[in-house]
Amino acid sequence: MPPKTNCASEPETCCDDVGTDAAERAWADRIRAGDSDAFEVLYRTYWQRLYAFAFRYVYSKEDAEEVVQDVFFRIWRGRADWVPAGAVRNYLYLAVRNVARDRLEQAAVAQRRSGPVGQLATAAEILSDLEAADLVAAVQRALDELPPKRSAVCKLRLIDELSYAQIADRLGIREKTVETQLARGLKFLRDRMRPQRTSAPADGSAKNTWRPTSSAAPRGA
């Protein structure tokens, strides 16, 4: 089982500066060799942001904790063969997304089997919920990719809905700096979240479909 940690009940605040790809690869190599200290470093570095990421799917503190715990448990259990494709951080996000989506789908199926007919969720409703959760999670992931100060400004404005003056006071910066950082952050988000154009329908009309960009990851971890 994974090394014992104290993060399950109260997620710890991880550092803003996540290690380079090379450092993360070194962690993965050490974990594959059975190094519990490297696993602990990886766990504590990513716990908070993965917990927040999972919460935007399941909207439950307990479920979000279990999703992240499940991902790390699977990594440790299969550590001897754990060779993540691409960046380690991308692997973790995709694994959490897959486990969270599985949990949502299982909950929806259980509801359909046990709930009254009038409360049954249709397949279209389930898909809509999953797509909405994907979009929210993708925005959060994009915000996490911004420089720390710019990310903080965008989150305080877009999520906490603070005014420029409140953000400036909270972060100890000028309102003009808030305006500049927010404008640059929003441009990054627009570019990242821009819909990808799919093939045109037979009637000649154009259709845009939002699709999060991601590399392949195993289902669950």
C-alpha cells in the first residue's frame, strides 16, 4: 500500500513552483524502484491541485479526496511498471479526470436503477454534465498553467469575483497591475479554450465543438 500520509482529511497547500519535467521524471524513476520518499514528494506536491481538480467534477470533498487517493494508490501498487507517457503532471491530471468521470458515470447508473422514474437521468443529461465538468476542469487546469501571480489574479476575479481594488489589496499590488495581469490571463484562456472547428455538415453550416487538448492516459491511472 502507499506510504502513509496525513493529507487525506485536510489537503495541504502545495508549493507554487512544480518541479521541471526532468525532476518529475527522476521522481517517477525512483518510485518505480520502490522509493517511498520520492512517492511522498510527488504526493505532497500535487495533492492540493489534484484535489481541487477532482472537486470540480464530483462536487464533494469526500469523493474528491477518494479520487485522488485512488490514483496515487494505483500508482504505488503498480509502481514497478509505472512509466507515464509524457509529462508526469499531465498523467496525473488525466488519471484523476478518468477516475472522477468513472465515479460520475457509476453514480448516474445507480440513480437510474434505483430512483423513481421521474428522477431518472437520461444519457443526454449525463453526457451534458460530464462535458460541463470537463470544461470547468479544463479552465482550472489552464489557470494552473499561468505564472503564479497571474493565476492568482485570474482566480480571484473569475472564481471569487473580487473587484480590482480587492484583488490589489489582497495581493499587495497596484490596480493597474491587476488589470494588466487579468488581460494577459484572459487572452491565454481564450487561446487555450478556443473551440476546434470540426468538419462542416452537409448543409454547409459550420459547427464548432469545444474539445480539451490532452495526451492519452490510462483509464484511472
